[in-house]
Amino acid sequence: DLLHTEEKVAQDLLDRERQKSRVLQELESMERHLGQSAARRDTLQADLQYPSTELDSLRDTEREIQALQCEVDEDTTEVIPSAIYLAQLYHKVTKIKWEYDTEPHVLRGVHYGGDIVTPININTAEQSPGFVSDYLWGLISTEW
């Protein structure tokens, strides 16, 4: 009877060891799964962070574009018409038609004053500002 009880206790002990081993394996499996889930969560958070950052960048760009659009609207409604008006006024007063597609240091145009049409071609790099001013004022009629 004692032998039978010892065998039963030994068998229970072996069963509990097997159960313990199974539970430890399940625990290790759950820990691996938890690690994988944490890594996947980190990846997903990083993936979510990128669109958020990109969206903020796009919003900033949109604000910059809107500011530029406001500047362009102002230029087309105020600055350009006033510049055109001034250019027309200068043309009527001076009777000089300028060529605008020249090199930066060249003044080129035509003066339509009196009976003579006078071409203008001045290299401002070679002439003093005083000379250029005097030459152009010399073309303008003082008779009104």
C-alpha cells in the first residue's frame, strides 16, 4: 500500500512537472508574441507619424502658397496697373519708347520728338550717370 501511494505521488509529481513545462512553453510563446506585437506596434506608430509629419509640411506649404497668391493678387490689381500707368505717362511726356529686352547695362530705345526720330543706345557701364541723365533730358522738349 505504501508502494502504491509512493507510485501515485511520483506519478502526480511527473504530471505536474509536465504541466509546469507546458505552462512555461506557453509563457515563452506568449512572451515572443508580445515582443512581436510590440515591434509591430512601434512600426505602425512610426508609419502613422510619417503621414502626420508630411501633412503638417503640406499645410505649411499651403499657407506659403496662399501668402504668395495674395502677393500676386495685390501685384496684378495694384502694382502692375500703376506701373503700366507710370510707363504710359513717362512715354507721353518723354516720347521715348524703350526696349526692355536688352542687357542690364544698356539703355536702348527710340525718341519720337519733333520732326526727328532719334535712336537711343547707351552703354551705362561706359558712361557716367550724369552724362546719361543730361543726354536723355536733352532729348525732351521744353515747349508745351
